[in-house]
Amino acid sequence: MVSRLASTRSTLPILSHIQLSTDRGRLKLQATDLEIGIKTWIGAKVEKEGSVTVPGRLISEFVSMNTDKKLNLIIKDQTLNITSERFQANIKGTSSEEFPLIPQVKEESFISVPAKTLEEAIREVIIAVALDETRPALSGVYLKTEDSKLKMVATDSYRLAEKTIPLENKAATQKAGVIIPAKTMHELLRILGAIASEQVKIYLAQNQVQFNVDKNIELVSRLIEGTFPNYEQIIPTNYQTKISLEAEEFTNGLKVANLFARESANNIKIEIKTPGSLFIKAVAGQVGDNLSQISCQAEGNNTSVAFNAKFLLDALSVISSPKIDLEISGKLSPGVIRPADSKNYLYIIMPLRTEE
Amino acid sequence: MVSRLASTRSTLPILSHIQLSTDRGRLKLQATDLEIGIKTWIGAKVEKEGSVTVPGRLISEFVSMNTDKKLNLIIKDQTLNITSERFQANIKGTSSEEFPLIPQVKEESFISVPAKTLEEAIREVIIAVALDETRPALSGVYLKTEDSKLKMVATDSYRLAEKTIPLENKAATQKAGVIIPAKTMHELLRILGAIASEQVKIYLAQNQVQFNVDKNIELVSRLIEGTFPNYEQIIPTNYQTKISLEAEEFTNGLKVANLFARESANNIKIEIKTPGSLFIKAVAGQVGDNLSQISCQAEGNNTSVAFNAKFLLDALSVISSPKIDLEISGKLSPGVIRPADSKNYLYIIMPLRTEE
């Protein structure tokens, strides 16, 4: 759980280590990359208090390959001695005092969210986070509470994803909105995917956020400074054409079109000429062209608009609903994708300008 | 089947294409990298004869993503038009005449081997092929027939793998032994893994080998020139210590040891001090050390010998027998690994010299 954060690519060698220490009758494991810290506790019989830091990858692989049932750990001269029925190892470590202190956020007011709900929400919005860091405020996931709702939002200015999570209790947090680095969200996803957890508590401080996953895991991260765009104003309030589609068939049609469109910056065109069929067109001068026909139910105007196929596919890859709605308002207005079975998620995508 | 050989990394653009042509009421597909050629035939209703070459990756992905049942292919002006119920595509190609001719080996005398047997044999010997090309004769798999046996051998001079396949009929080939490039063997493995095939016929010519997989696939390859080492003389004829081991437990012990040994060129030491236990030792000055104990049945002398852990693991990864025998004749002699349940495979591994 912790050693994956202990990167061997860091310039500070100590950051490739994890810290093991006794803590009130349990063994505490920690790793940090100075921006994120993870702590976890496991049951142990402690005979004498102690602490050491050892290379994270080595101890993690040694323990996971060790098929014996019980491990004995002895720390001596900054070396960790691990023995079990069939395996013995001495792993050279460094003094625990050199290990960076991982901050602790005051566990006062918090937001509590079911682990599965949070995992799904992160997956649904993280696709829209900006990958470049030119606008730091866009390189993370925006989190804000509104009465008894938690909103998570991400945008790279070409598309925007917003998820609304209803909370059981009215949120009691001191801050209106915070931006959490994408890497922190990926680490949290990894933790939630690796263990069966029930509930996640989110604590906010001035510059930090802490996620407590059940009772044994804590993830602490810095926040991104800056102001998240006032995104609500760009959410379209109506549409000219609404298209209901099977997500799987639409995905398949887009993937086929993108074989051709990948030569032309993923530029594909969506056309409605009759209510029952959506056409996806891709033209790549060097390679050839493609036309896919998808059955749909369309209401409103006939339309023709160009999108980035990859951005449409990103949304389809995280929406679990078998049916989706695509709302279009002409060539120059953003399109909106919604799962047919929920009002809690929306994905806005800017159109591409074409010559025609 | 054929498009994977059509590499986009080739300097000749035509080699990233595959050729489609009508051939006596079927559709013939071909690709080549000039050293290897693959031909396959599929059923088709041919209305007019024709031929075209198109980018292999694009047509392969388009057809595999196309979920419609039936495809219509029309060749016009070197463009391939593919239509089906819901998808249409025009793929720009080049003239079929530019496509390199793939040679055909005279289908006269041949060796016939069950596909599964050949697939297993290739997997068992290809691990020992030399990866660098400084000695070309070692960069392929040596194939020779002896009465009613087919032998396949590979060595990189640090280890050697030999597989013997009993043949149903006495082989009638004109050549005593040939060396087949490792890449050809990997292509054949890929084909055998991708389709359920029964029988492979191997045809040999002066500079070429051809594998006919069932009736629809032909793989043609150049041979490597040069003389394969006279390896029989280095196969040990006896041993000082014979160790019987569970393959899985030995593998696990070696993998744990190699976590430490990877810092010191995979150098591990195997020790027998009592008949019931094998010890695996790894020492890495910077990192620490490790001692694993594996239960075994040993007969003969106590011993201590150093090997490359990765080379031992390579052999264990391809031997399907749950039990193996390890034969050792002191610090300076090669060790031999054999599956306990078969006399048809052996793997020889040179010891490492150590200071002690």
C-alpha cells in the first residue's frame, strides 16, 4: 500500500524508503513523496519499540513473495532483520530520523462518503483534468460542498466533468472549495481499488487534505493554490438536439472512426439527418475515410458538429450507464453527455471548428 | 495473423502494408519483413479477380472492431473500399506489384509434428537463444533430425536447452541441421498460440524453411548461415550430486533470492549440507543479504555452487513438470536441470566463479 509511493526515481534517496515504526501495539508503515504521504497500521506483537526506514520496493517484494505465515522483525544498527520459517533477510536501512515528517490534518469537521461512491466519482471526473501544468488550478480535481451535496469537478478547458454526491449529513467544512492534485486522486483510487473499504472521511485544512480510508489508512496531500474557474456559467441550460444512444454501440462507432481520425487530431463529425440514425464521419487525407452508422433516438433539430473523438471516448469509458444522452446545440456550442439513468453526472465537450 | 509482421517501423513503407489478393476462389493475405513471410487464406465469394496492398495495422484494427457479420471488398484505383451493414471505409493502398515476392519452399520431403508438441518445444528452447548477434549461429534455434527424432537446441554459451521430439515416421530431409532465426520461432509461437491447429509440416530448402500450419497458414523464413557448435560434448554424462525439487518452491526461493542478487549480476549460491534441504544464498553489499531454505531430496556429495538466478528461473518458467532434478558436479562444472517426468528435455547451466 505505501511502497508504491516510495519512488526510486526521486532525487532524494530517502524518499525511495518506507518507514516502519512501532505505534501503540501496532506496526505503522509510512511513505511520502513530499507532496503526498500515506500511513497505514497493521496488527503486530511488539516486544520492544523501534523504528527504521528501508528501501520500499525491496521490502515490499520480499514480503509479498515470502509465502511463510509469520514474520519476525528485528531492528539492529539500522538494519532490518526479517526471519520466517524458510526465509531470512537482512535489509540495510537508514536512520528513521532522516525520514520526512508527514503532516497530520486536524481530524475535526469532515465529509464522510461511501468508499465505492467516492471511487466511482474520482474515475468519472479525473479524465478531464489538465495534463499540462500551465494553469495549475486545472491540474487537479475541484471539491466543494453545497448544503448536503459534495461536488467534484475537473476541466482542461476543452471538456469538463462534474459529479454530484448527495451527503447523508450536511457538510460541516470550513472551506468553500479546494483543488486536489490529480496525483493524489490517482493514489486514492489505487488504495480504494486495492482494498475492500467501507467509508472514507475527508478532512480539510488550510493547505492540506486528508483522506481516512476506514480506520487503518491515512492519505495526506497538499492542496493546489489558485482559483478554480467559475464553471457553472458554461453549463448549457438547454439544447437544440437531444440524442439517446446505447453507450456500447456509440463507443464502438467512435473507436472505428478514430482509426481514421487519429491522423487528423481525432477530429470526427457527428451528423443527425433522420431521428433514428447518427452518422460518425472521419476523413484522413493520407489514409482514407470512414462512415459509421449508429442507431439512436434523436429529438429536435437535424445537426452536424465536429468533436475530438478521444474526448467523447474518455467520457464513455467512465460512464457505467448502458444508455447515454448527448445534447447538442449547433456547430459552435458545447455538447453535453449525461448517463440516462442519473442526474448526478455531466460531461461538457467543446466542439471543433471545421472549414465547411 | 499477418498484419503483426507488417511493421510500421520498417524503413521501407511497403513493408507496413499487407497484400490482399484473390486466389482460386479464396482471399489470400500476405505480409513480410523480407526475412520472414506469412501467407494465409480465408473463404470468400470472389466476383472479380484483383489485388491491392493496404496499411496492415489500419485494416486489421478496422476489421477487428467492425462488429458487422459480412464484409464486401471492392478494389478501385488502388483504394480498398470495405462496406458492411453499419460501417463504410475507404483505405488508400498502393499497387500490388510493388509488394515483395514471398518465396515458396518446394513442398517435397517434410517433418510433420503435432502443433502442441512443437509449440511446447519452441518455448522450452528459445529461452537459451543468444540475444546479441555477435555470434550469428547462436542467435537462432538449431533443428536437426536423427533417425526418427527431431532435436531442437539453443545456447548463448552460458546455458543450453535441448528438446527431443519423437517423430511418427523417420524424417526424410535433405539437410542434417539448420539454424532458424529466433524471430521466426517467435512468429511461429504467436501463430500457434492464436489459433487451434493440429499439425505443423516443416519443409527445408537450401537457405529457407517453411512451416505449414494446418492447411491455411504458411510461414517462410530465411535460415541463419554458419555452423552450430558441436554441443553434444558438453552435456555432462554423470553428476556428483542429484537434487530433486518441487519446481514451484524452488522458483519461489530463487525469486526471493534474486531480489537481493539483482544488485550483483543475479549471482546466487546453492548449498547442500544435509540431504533434506537446499539453501539459496544471495549477498548484495549495498542492500543486504538473504537465505532461503527449500525442502528437497539430495543424493551424493554435499555441494556449494554459484549460478545466475535468472538463468535458473528461465528454465523453471518453461518446464511444465511439477518436479525437477538438478544435477551438480562441483563448483566448476555445469549444472543440469531436467523435468522429473521426461527424458526429452535438458537445460545445462554454467556455474559462476566466486572468490570463496
